[in-house]
Amino acid sequence: MNWDQLELNPRIIVAVKRAKLKSISEVLCVSGSDLQRLTGLSHSDVQHLLTAVSTTCRRHPPTPVILLLHNQESNLKLSLGCRILDQLLRGGLPVVGVTELSGESGAGKTQLALQLCLSVQYPTQYGGLNSGAVYVCTEDLFPIRRLQQLIQEQTNLRTDVPTDIIHSLRFSDSIYIEHAADLESLQVCLSRRIPLLLARGLVRLLIVDSVAALFRSEFQASDWLERNKQMLAFSSALHHLSREFTTPVLCINQVSDVFSGSDDTLGPRSSTVAPALGLAWANQLMVRLMFLRLQRTVARGDQTSAVRRLEVMFAPHLAREGQDAGIWREGVQAYDIETMPGSIPLSLLLLLFLLGPVSSETVNPMVQDLISRNADFATQLYRAVASRTDDNVLLSPFTISVGLLALLSASNGATRDQLVQGLTMTGLDPQALPGKSRM
Amino acid sequence: MTMKMKMQRTVTGLSLSPSVKVKLVSAGFQFTADLLNLKPLQLSKEAGLSQQEALEVLQAARTDGDRAGAGLTALELLQQEDDIRSIVTFCSQLDTVLGGGLPVGKITEVCGAPGVGKTQLCLQLAVDVQVPPCFGGIGGQVIYIDTEGSFLVQRVVDVATAVVRHCSQLVEDDEQQIAMTAFTVESILSNIFLVRCHDYVELLAELHLLLDFLSNHPKVRLLVIDSVAFPFRQFDNLSQRSRLLNGIAQQLITLATKHCISVVITNQMTTRLRGGQSQLVPALGESWGHAPTIRLHLYWEKSQRLATIFKSPGHMDTTVQYQITSDGFRDVELAATKETGSNCC
């Protein structure tokens, strides 16, 4: 510390130097009377010294919050790449703060993390931060194949973004991958390489996948004191990076089983698992999200996926809510029942079932084909409806099919294509479509 | 006689540098009363001090004398406390057990596990303290020291909007009508002064500068520190830590009483192993527990959020239920209580 820079009477500065005080924190950590004793200064001189030192420490004087409200930079959110999931998080991940995403293996944590690596590269009007991402792997190899697939499917995922913008982004060039197999190499990474990338503006998202692997494997149960110390050092490094470079930090965490009724300090749980690493880690987080894998599947077009539920466990600005999502070829995407193409075809299938028996005596191969396609469709529809509820359901597929067929015969272009796809009738001779032949 | 005794403070008790004290004592000055009638020049000659030192000695002796004379009787204190209203929490059950809300001039600590609602309570109070007096509020300003980065403007806007809506529904007379024109979300946000402190050194520095800020902003009635624990959790030297924390506690008490503000601090929970059993206790150790006047513990029990007052000179240990809604910190409505009650059965 260069004491001469302080705006102080030279007499006081000389006394401080004589007392061999080295840093600002040393001055602030010594009590007022001890400072008087050490420096031999009077009470009022010590007050002058403390005020001057405190002023150099202070980054900003107290700011009225109204000024922050209109500050674009601090209100930015990083989009998850799915409109409905963004709504759950009120826009996405906050740009400053440590967010945790926990879940069982196979719940989709890494999938969402990869999606964020791509989403961060979009311009800010499309929910990105116009920069790359750094991905620290601690337990597994980076899933590079899946990333390639996601990049190719971006046009299907981000229908809100013009295609020429998507094609102009060189996604894989802006993702920096670090492998850190132990705490020591992680620390080197966090203290040297990542600050460099952030300072150069090459990245604006830090993902650690996963935190639990390091702290779970390196410490015995009896070393918990040491483990907590390391964990706090790690989290304060993350906080520092996040604040210093206004960069979102996402930590992926494993879960551990909870024995029923043993502890509910963190609120009611919707599953039998809880995020790993305990209270000391939870205290360090701003937002805690959890991915649950549910026991049902959902279909969309020709893809099916197990239903995942993204839940907000806590966050200063979010309610404790959840949103169902699926993992598709193009990425993690929530669905709502009205817009899901898979749910439309159910009624059509039923119609075909009913139409089938009428002409059963003269079964022609084309009709046979139709019937089996419709059966596929009915199964998909039933699955889609049944996956939303455990209650009894009464469906009248005939009514729905009639309606949809009527609609089909009155539509063309993209609408017609989607209807045909929904009814699993792609590739059929147009003349064979029930709408044309029967109505 | 008693008055005489009180004035007999020794010069060594003054906050002066040691060398000055030695000179004073060796020149025969024992009590502050001996100094009061002297002129600086006289003193500097008699005690062999420089003029500047002599001036400081006299100033110190005089302010010390003022303080000694400023004793208050318990009756005066009681009247003072009655004059100051409390800050309501918008959870009427909690207000009732706190005797009308959070007291001004005292330190209140809110502790609890992450996600239970500590920050929500702080944000709620930061808005509530600004409710105009004609609606039963105290119309004060707020200093909010955020150490965790959990102060999100988006959420303050939610809470402020709900409070403004609530007050506008209560308008009955002209005075309240006029007050409402000045009580808007914008005015609420411009009366919250935010400071972000990233480590304990910055927090110490900020607290040191606060006295000055408070003298320039006499309308401040609430100081929030969310949280005290965060910058102090990572500390190797525990005795150093408790010394610094004691210093902070001392500063906060001075701020609270001198400027008549309510100080709200949050604290994290930590697990303590005792006799093979783990137990949740507030962080920062035993000695910190003496700093706050009131300790409020927020915790989950099944799907209910509960608040317990577990240290307070004026209230019994009581537990109330609360909830966090999109509007902020609120009562649990009776219907909702019944419903959860029946769910348990």
C-alpha cells in the first residue's frame, strides 16, 4: 500500500509508516485505541486516518436503487433457450450470482448446461450475452458429440431467432473446455486461466460440472472441517469472478438420498433426494434449481422423452414453482399442452378406428395401412394425455378426429403439413388421406 | 456529592494518545475537571504539550463532560420509546408478537436456512419503513448493505408495487390522498440506498463511513445488512474474527441509538455437533449472539414457514406462521391454515 496516495496530513502518514502498517485491511482490522497506541497519533488523527482509508476501500457511495432500475447492464438475464423455462426464471439466469442446478444422474443437468453454452453466444436482444462460455468438467469428458448435434439443431430450437443470425455464429469456437480432475487443478484454473478469458471478453458464462464430484471424492467423512474450508474458498472464488466480470456462474451438483423425515431445514421436498454438499454449500448460493426425472414420457412428433421437471428450490426473486420439460434432439424444451403437436392426433386416430370396421368386409391394403398409422397415433395421443394426469380420463377420439379431418381438408401449406405429421400420415398418397376420401 | 463523583473522571480515561496522557499526569492533572477551566495556551505551557495537542485534550475533556451530564431517567427513555413508532412487517401475527413491529433504535437479527425468507423480510422492511405516517408508517429512508449479491431490483419492485397498491386501497381522507401522490414505486426505490460490500474489509470501511452518511441523511430509519455472516464465514483466525465482530456490534449499537434507526442484520445457520447429535445454530459463534437485541429465527416445518422470537427483552418466546407470496412477506390466511391442517390429518 502506498500511503502517500491518501489525502492526509503528512504527519499522519509518517506515523502510519513508522508503525509498519502494511495494508488497508490491517488498518481497518485494528481497533481504534490500538491504532492510537501503535501510531502514537491522537484520537482525531486516527479518525481522519480511518475515514481516508475507508474511502479508498469504498467502490461506490450508497446508491439510490432507482438508478439501478434503469441500468440495462445489471438487469440482463441469460436465456435458457426456451421461452417457457425463461418465464419460470423471470427471464433466465441473473448475470451476477452463483446458480446451482442439481439432479439425479440422467436428469438432464448437462443438457441444460450445454444449451446455455450456446444461448450465451446470441446477441442480447435474443437473451444471450454476446460472448462465449467456459465449461469446467470435473467428473466426465466433455460431451462433444452432443454439443455438435445441438449446434446443428439450433435452427429448430431457436425459432425466435432469424436463421441468418444463427448461421453467422461460430458456436464451437467460443466454448472453452477445461478438465480439472482434482481441487488443485481446479484452483489453478479458477485463479489463472479463467480470469484471463473473462478479462479478454472471450467468455461470459462459467459452468462447473460438477462441484460435488471434487468435494465428495477427495475428503473422508472425518475431514469435514477441511472440506468446508476448501468449499468456502472455492465458492468465494466463484463469487469473485461473477461480480468482477458480471458473469453468470452455473454449478452442477449431484444429489444424495434423504431418509424420510430426517431433516426439512431447506423446506418441503418434492422427491426423496436433496442436493449434495449440505448446508455450508447451500449458504453460498443465490439461486438453487433442481431437475427431477419423472416416471412418465411425452411424445412430440417422432421423438419421445422422459418428462423432466425443473424446480426452483430458492431464489431471492422467484417463487417455488416448477415446469415440466422434455429433452429432445434439439435440446431441453418445455411444453404446454395446447401447443404440443403430439396431442392433436389423438382424435384423428379414434376416427380412423371407427371408420375401419365399417369397411371391414372389403379390407383394402391402403385402409389397412391407415388403420395401423392411426393406431400409432392414438397410442401417442393417449400417452400424451395420460402423462399429464393420474386421474381418470374420458376421451372421445372420434369427435376430435372428425374435427381435425375437417380442418385438414380446409388447410394447406405449413398448417396442413403439421396436421398430417401430427396424424402420422406423412408420406401417404394425398388421395388416400381420410379427409379427401371420406368427406 | 454524587454529581461531584461523576465528574471525577481521570484523564487517563480520555481517548488521547498515550504520550499525551503521560505528560498530563506527570504535570499533575488527574481528573478531567481539572482541565475544564484552562485555556489551550496555559495547558500547553503547564503540561509541556504542543498547542495542537493541548487543544485536542481540551476538546476531549469537554465532550466527555457533556456525555456525563446527558444521563436520562427511565421515564424519559420510556417516553422516547413511545414517541417512536415501529416498522410493520406486513405479517400482522409477527407484528403482534413483536409489539407493533420491528423496534427503532434496536438491533434485530434474522437467522435461517437459505431460501426460508430472510432476504424477503429485509426487502419487505426496506419498503415498509417508507409508508407515510398518515398510514401508520414512519416515512423513513433505508440504507441496504448487500454482501451476498441477493438484492435484486426486480423483486423490490414487486414488493413496492404491492405496498403502494395496499395503501391506495386504504385512502380515506385528503391527507392520505395527498400522501399517496408522493408515495409511488419510484419514490420508494429512490429512498433505498444500496451499498454492495464484497468482503469484510469493505464492510468494515462502509460501517466506518456510515456515521457521516447518516448525519447527512437524517431521515434514514432503517439499516439492513444482508448478511453479516457471508463475508465472515471464511476466516482462519477465529479470535481475530470475534474481535472484529464485536467491533461491528459496538458500531451498530452506536448507530442505532444515536441516530434512532432500526438495524436489521441477517445471519446464516450452521450445523454444530454436540454429543454426537447435529443441531442447527446461528453462525458466527456464541459471543455474536449478544449483539442483537432481538433474534428472530425463520425455519421450515413440513410445508409451513415459521418464525420464532428466541431472544428479546420484551417478548416471550413465540412462534408464528408466515408465507412468502409474490407480493412479499405476509400472514398465512386462516382458510389456508385450515387447509394445510386438514392435509396433515
